[in-house]
Amino acid sequence: MSQAALEPSSGWVGLVISEIVRTDCIEEYRTWSAGICEAARKAPGFRARQVIEPRDESMPEYLIILKFDTRTNMDRWHESAECRS
């Protein structure tokens, strides 16, 4: 899993999660990603989420972008037990 933080000038920060998912694990991944998005939604400072699924099976990369109001709130959630589970 690859992760990066975005800090655009629009007043929010984002955590990007990138995963290459095997075709036999797609449903399990979708369940996991729904859970992680729901956990983030409950966190202080959460603003939005975006899940980008692959266009085709030749490059099965999934992206999740979680947006928070501040870097502090994003880091707090990223270090939380909810995120780590």
C-alpha cells in the first residue's frame, strides 16, 4: 500500500491510499475500503472521500482520497486505532 499527503491551497488536506488489488481479492478490498472510509467519516475534521476504481483489469490500481480540514486532524486519524485496524 502506498500513501501520500496532499496539501492544496483549497483549505483541506488529503491522504491518498493506492493499492494494486488482485482480481481474486476485489470484493474483499471493496469491503475493506468501505470500512476505512466509514471510519474516516467519523473522525474529527473529516470533509470528504473519493474512491477511484481501475478503468480495466490490466492495471488494477484503486485509489482512495480522504480529505480533512487540517493536517493535524488527518495525522491524528491516520495514527488512530480505527485506521490501523
